[in-house]
Amino acid sequence: MIIVMRMGATSKEIGDVIKRVEELGFRPHLSAGVERTIVGVIGDERPLQPDQWELLPGVERVVRILQPFKLASRDFHPDPTVIRINGVTKLADARQKDPQDTSPMAARPQVSIGGDEVVVIAGPCAVESREQILETAHAVKEAGAKILRGGAFKPRTSPYSFQGHGEYGLQLLAEAREATGLPICTEVMAPGEVPLVAAYADILQIGTRNMQNYALLHAVGESHRPVLLKRGMMSTIEELLMAAEYILSHGNYHVMLCERGISTFEKYTRNTLDINAVPALKQLSHLPVIVDPSHATGKWDLVDAASRAAIAAGADGLIVEVHPDPARAMSDGAQSLKPEKFAQMMSNLKRIAEAVDRKM
Amino acid sequence: MVIIMRMGATTKEIGDVIQRVEDQGFKAHPVYGVERTIIGVIGDDRPRDPTAYEALAGVERVMRVLHPFKLASRDFHPENTIFRLNGLTVGGDELVVMAGPCAVESREQILETAQVVKEAGAKILRGGAFKPRTSPYSFQGLGEYGLKLLAEARAATGLLIATEVISTRDVPLVAEYADILQIGTRNMQNYALLHAVGEARRPVLLKRGMMSTIEELLMAAEYILSHGNNRVMLCERGIRTFEKYTRNTLDINAIPALKQLSHLPVIVDPSHGTGKWDLVHPVSMAAIAAGADGLIIEVHPHPEDALSDGVQSLRPDNFARLMDDLRQLAPVVRRTL
């Protein structure tokens, strides 16, 4: 931390600041410049609150030096985190018991996120019906998706919009997993629902509106499921990493960071995909980075280009909205791909992945 | 244009709006809904100011249906604009990479950079002679002497020259030396300047204003096109957002959006789009993957000594590495480099 003194700060004021630094167990480092004096604070400053120092007489401002996150930081964990999605125990048991079993469950390959492979999560915004989720699950699997997405609990801007099927939706997702072998990723909105959702889901999604819902972050931090943490639409990269830090600090190290577009003045698209955030997050953190091109553009006909860009920029995976009949979707139809468009996109993405030395 | 009447607008108010629409030579198409009445205005309403209708009694708001741009629009020009420039093709299959320092600083610096970017495969040399700097105390560029150095670098390497013009007065002078006139982000809505380059016989690289929308960029291009210059390249260079970890937020969505809305070539500036040299490589890859027709990249032989933008400038070896990776990516998106 660096404390910048006001122009003309008295030597008593400077002395008081130095004394305070020493009292808190840090080493002060004084440098007197021509216009300003600055005091360096040496030691792990993370627990200190910079704005408190600004209350001291003669202090102009305080600048942090260290990143405020630690567990999420690449400085403390130089190797990338690779998350293995194992699915529910029942499935693993089935595979072990009967090696001759040729059902989709038994043939199910393990999915690793954050390694060489670019992983695509796909499915509808919301689970709407048995038929819809099963049809979508088969279609996205066919096209090469490795994980099925679908919302059972939906955080909608309007209280009058479809709010999701709740536990029935989770049951339908589980049925789709049985039928296809795809692990499932679904959103959890309330701390009290974490055990329920974790009983069905392979990945717990924290939505953009809940990125700073600390009670929820705490709850998923204590669960044993990997977490897909979406960036708040008005949150910075640092705030996203701090939200991840919450989950990590409660003992869950399986966190994926998801860039899903931020709110800007540009209203032609629903959000602005912060493509810079992909390499920035990979530099700052060891956690896998997933991009959501559907929300980031809000327009199905921009999803393909944004997906290609995301992989070219180094994303570890994508989460894409696919619906068998977008015109009749109960939510996000405008940004959902039809299964045939999705399949077409997937074949292009494979080649992009190879061009950046990744597999798909 | 669609005129939405207020809830409870009177029959007289609705009648007056219809009358007004017809007086102006358009056809009115009223739709009486349960809560609101809306009036469709049929005809090319581009020259009309939609807000004028909002001044009428009983009108809640007016929505445009047509894009306000026409010459820049793909609707009126479905084929991509492709133009040739000394054997180079812009907007076609070939990707165009412009590279060079932010500012021309010295003869040695620009000649050295030109040589290295050419060796790495760039086709156009960038370099500012007239610099629009945020602070009046910062280095403002070498002016005409800078243009002469750029011309010397062109003679030495065969690279084309792209350089910024910041004043209407300077357009003839800059056009005499440059192959491409650049309009900087701060001048995107400097209409006098757009008019002047619209009458110049040089292609224009039009940078998006850092606080401008995609539509505003296309309207700025419309200005240049409407003054007779058809060779306009649109440049996405990052927009201002709340995210301050990077200098700007590169609007990657704008690339496919501009390609859909317009026939003009789209060039991406990953240097200003990120503001950090170590993000330039992945973001350049992303831009080409998203369908950009080219890149404009800051390269400096000694970024630590640069008079401007050192922190976002690539060293020649990193630039060469980027070009190698772009060559691997280009065929995947059916482009050549």
C-alpha cells in the first residue's frame, strides 16, 4: 500500500502516519519528493482498509499494491486449475459394476475443464418441458457438447415472466442426463436451495445477478459441486475474482469464471462481450474461464462470431443457449441457436481450437 | 417510423398526428390496440427528425424502423466493399495488417520499425505525425517532418502509409504523403473533418469514438461516403466502460454486427482496445476469428523509450510471433495472410 500525503503536509502529520503504520506491524518506507511525500507500507496489506488511512490528517489518498484476492490469484497458484466433472456417484458405480454396459451412462467420458480441451456447455435457457429438454440434450450431444445447461430456477428481470419449473425442472434435467450421459449445469438462486440443486446437478451455476450474493457464495463454497460463477453485468474483473475468492475461501476450489458480457452504452447488443477479460482473467487467475456468447450478444446471429473470438482469445469453454424452437422459447429465444446452427458452429469451432493448439 | 400514442390519447390528437404525417407526404397506418394506438409512417422517413413528432400532443414516443444510414448500409449495397491499394486488397479474402509506432519519433525509429514490421508480414506502416493527445503538455507529434520520415520509410520498404489527420486544414498536406488517412477516435464526430476527408482521394480509416455507438460510427462513415469518398474502413478500437483494468473494452460484438449492418471493411485496433501489450496477442486472434478484415497494431522497437503508448506497444519479436499465429488462424476463417 502506498500512502500519498497532501502537498504541504506537516512533518507531524507525516510522523503520525509512520507511527500508525508501525503500530499495525508494518514497515514504513518514506520517500520525500519535490511536491509530495509518499509513505510505502511493507507487508501483506490485504486485511487493511485503504480508505481508513485517508481519514488521517495530511493524507491525500491511498493506493493498493497487492491484488485483494489471494486464493483465486495466479501468484499463489501458478498452475491452471483443471476441474473434473465426474457426475453423480450412481453413474460412476454403474460403470464400475458392469464393464459390458453399453448404455450412454456407461460410455460417458469424463469431462475436464481448464485443460487442453475446450468444453462446450449447451442447452436451453430454461427447462420448459420433458420433450424440449430431452430433444435439446440429444441434439447438443450429437453436435459435440459435453455438458447440458438448462434453468430450473430462473432469475427473471420481471416478476411476471416465467420463473422456471423448480424441482420438477431438476428431475427433467436428471432424466436428460440418464438418457444422454451429459452432466448437467443449472442455476441455484437461494442458499436454502443449494442442497436440493446439488443433489441433481453436476455443476452449480451462480447467475450474473447473484455474483455478489455473499450468502449464496458461502453456501456453494461449502457444497461439493463445481461452480460456474457468472460475472455480474455491472461488475469489474476484480470484483469477479473477489466473488470467486469467497467460494474458494469456504473450501470449494472447483470454480469456473464466466464472462457473459457487461452493460455498456452500446444498446445494439444486449451486452458487450468483454473479450479483454478472457486473457486478463487467465493472467490474473488459475481458474478456468468460460464465455457465454448468448447473453454477451443477445442476438443469435452474433453468437457464432463471438464464440470463435472467445476460443481464439484463450477461453477454456463456452456456455451456449440452444433451443429446438427459439421462436416459441419461454425465455431468451432471440439469443438461442437452433440445433442445426449449433452443429454448424461446433464444426467451425473445432478448427479454431486447433489453430490455438487446443482440442475440442 | 412508428408513432406510439399515449394511453388515453384523444381521437382528435390521433387525427392531428395522422394529418401531419400525410401533410409531409407519407402514408399513415394507424393500429388501434387495447391500451395504446400506434401509427405507422410509411415511406423513406430518413430526413425526418423523429423527435419532432414527439412534440405533438398525445404522442408518447417515436421509434425508427429504418436505419438512419443508407450509403453505409448493406441493405443498399449487399456486396462487400473491396478496394485495391497498390496491389493490396482491402475487404477481400486477404487480411490487412497495419503496424508501427504510435508516433513517428525519429528517422531511426521509424525506419527500424518499418523494416521489422515488413519482415513480419505487415503491409501497411502506421505512425502518427499529428498526435491528438489528452494533455496539451504531451508530445504532439513531428508534424510535416514526421510525414517526410514516413514517406522515406515507404520508399525504403515499399509499405503503404496510414497516418492520422486532425484538422481540416491539414488534409491536403497529409493526403500528399499518406496512402490512408486516419480519423482518430476523438474526431469521429468532427463533421468538418469528415467532410474534408470525404472530398479527399485517399481511403479513410475511421476510428470509432470511444464513447460512440455502432450506429453513430456508421453515421460518421455515412458523412464521408456522402461526400463522394467510397473507400472507408471502419475501425473498432475499444469503448469506454466501467472496467478500468484495461484502457478500453474491445467491443468484439461490434465486428460481426458491423459486417452485418454494413458492406465496409472492419479493422480492429487491439492496442487501444486493451491498452496492455500482453493482451494484444489473444485479442488480435479473437478479432480475426470474429471476422475482422484487418488489424492495426502498435509496434515499437523499444517500448520503454516510446514517447506515447509504450505500454500497449509490441516489441518486434512479439509482433512476429503474433503474425505467425495469425497465419495459422487465417485459413480457418477462410482468409489469407
